[in-house]
Amino acid sequence: MNLRHVSTCLRNGGASVPSLTVPPRQQRKTYAVSEKIEPGSDRPDWTGDTVISKAVNLAIETPLIFNLLKLGARQQMKATAENSDIAWSSCVKALESDLSRLQRLFEEVEDKEVEYPDYFTKPFHGYDEGNMNWLAAFEAEPATYSMAMRVWKDEVGLQPVVAQDRLRDTAFDMVKGYMEECDCRDIERILDIGCSVGVSTTYVARSWPKASVVGMDLSPYMLSVALLRKQQGGALFGLQHEKENVTYVHGNAEHTKFDSESFDAVSCQFLLHELPPEPTRAIAEECMRILRPGGTCFFLDNNPKSAVIQNLPAPLFTLMKSTEPHSDEYYAFDTEACLRQAGFEHVRTLESDPRHRLILATKKK
């Protein structure tokens, strides 16, 4: 579904956020499946056991410095977003005004039997409760668009919706090319794990419009916003939610409780960098269990070999590490080997944009 107009439903003090015309989806570079990431430095110097990394980690472990960094990271992200015409404050205020409705959705979606792992309840992303609070859920949508804008931060005139389109659609085009080359099964049912407020799930539904799409997240706060957007039929920047083929479920991707061999594909976007190694291994094994033979799983996330990420200025990577407690583990972890150990074949890693990589794998037929 093409995006046409920026949503004017967000309001700030009674005034509508200015409406912007969204241009047609731009022509994108076509990537061959064989176009793998070129060899280079395995990970940034500011991660792992390097002197720089240890110095940054020591600073982060100091409570006073950590609190200042945490505040600075959120302020920097918000400022970057609003400088890119992303109505961060207006989005938050609009959701705050719908809090009673969101609380009802929370009660509907929450699975009280879900157990939260320790890593999930610790501070990250600048929030003391991680993703288990309303502010994190209210700010997730503008933060997601801000993330896409940072990929092409020097491109003059780039609009947030175009950047988000380019990020997701380029990756999904590569998934489709991989599936065709590896003769994967067609997608009739797909699970989007770590779906947050539903931006990733909505793009999945747009790319596979005939499939049944399930979005799963461990935060009922995030899922409440996703359900609200689904009811509204749209979201920030007019991203349309497909009401018929999308459902949301509260659950843990490490053990989803879905039947074995019940999905044709699993999508995981921007989740793994938030996890320690063991949950990533558990997710790989769970994907193998719930996928049907010939099914595909794909992981879109930060690229350790990205020149952009490796060359981040010291203030930026310090702020990043202060809000991403598992950065060192993520950049050192061999996700491809993990997937092979779980039994997947045709494991491939592709550069989807200057900051991100796409890892694909298939369950044997």
C-alpha cells in the first residue's frame, strides 16, 4: 500500500501537525543475493575488550555519569527527530490523551502468565524500566523514524517516511530475492518477533499482503500502542495498518507457545542488539521449531562491519552504549554460526543499507 500523506491526527495544543505530501516510493537499488558484506574489521573498536571500550564501560558503570548519559541520549534522539520534521512531542501528547483507551487495550492484550527475563526489566534505551512503561511506548514510533533518518543523515530533503520506506522495503526486496534463489516455501503465515509498536509488522504486512501476519512483543505497553494504531487504521506519517491480516500477541520470542511448524517465515527487526547471547540462541532454536520445512527467518539489525557504525564519534558511541547494555555482546556474537548450530541452512549476510545488515536462513525441506 502506497503512503500518501503525513497524518494530521497528531495535535499540539489544539494545533494540527503540518501535513506533508509524501512522494511516491523511490526507485531503490536492486541487490543480488550473492552480494555479501565485504571482509573488513569484524566490529567497532569501541566494543569488546579494547581500551576505548573498557574506558566507556567504566564511565557507564558510574551512577552519576550513567544518569547524565541516559538523559543526554534521549535528548539527543529527540532533538535529532524534531530537526528531521518528526513530531516527537506531538506524537507523545496525542498518545497521552488516549491513555484510558490504551489502558483498556493493555488489559486485553496482556498475558499475565508471561514471565519477564531479567535482561528485559533492566534499564535500556534511556528508560529505567526498559520497555515496560508508557513513555517508552509513546516515544517508540518517532524514535523508529528517527533511526531511519540517521541512515541517510546527509541526504538533503529526505523525508522520514521515505527513509523508513527505503530501509524496510530494500531489506524485504532482498528477502524475496533470497527466497526465490533458495527455493523457499511461499509465505502464508509470518511471525514478526520483537514487533514493538507495530511499525515493523505493518511493513511486513504491506510486503506480503496475502499472508497472515502475527506481531509478538514482550512489552504489553508497546503492543497497546500497536493495537491502537491498528484500530485507527493508520499511524505517524500515514503508515497504513492492514486490519484484516495483522494480529498482535503478548509473548516471549524465546518460547512463543505457538505450535511446531506453524509459520512459513519469521521476521526479527532490530531486536538482537538488545539481547545477551543466550536469548539469541533460544530464539534461533525457537524459529527452527515453529517454522515449516522450507521456511525462512530473517534478522535485520545493526551491522558490526558498517563503516558508519565503526567510525561513530566518541560522544555518539558513548551515548549509544549507555542505552544499549548488550552492545559488546551483540557486536562480538556470531549470529550466523548460531543459526547454523540451530540447524538452519543457506545462512547468508547481506548489507541492506550503510548501517544495517540482513541475516537470512532457511529450514531444510
